Amino acid sequence: MAIEEMSAIFEGTLVKWGNSLGVVIPKPVQRGMALKPGEKIRFRLEKNKLCIEKIEKKED
């Protein structure tokens, strides 16, 4: 099921990763967005919300 077809709320915990914070992306979100380790993502701040978008590879 594509994540666009799914509406869900997931909760998680921030973890310390060096001088940064990390977020574990739940498996259903990984599958729904077809996320794989090493892929590029974009963070967008909207008021008090953090949105994470997958950066699609451009085809030549």
C-alpha cells in the first residue's frame, strides 16, 4: 500500500546521534514510502511540524 493512500499517526523517540538527534522511521512508513538506507530525504519545517519527504531520483 502506498503511503499516499494511507493516513496514520506514528509516535517515536528522539535518539542522540553524535551532536545531532535521530528519529527511527517505523517499518510501515519505510515500506509505504519505499525508503531504503542511504537514500536522500528532505526536511521541511511548517510552524511546529517537521515534514520528511523522499527525494525522488531524476531519470535522464
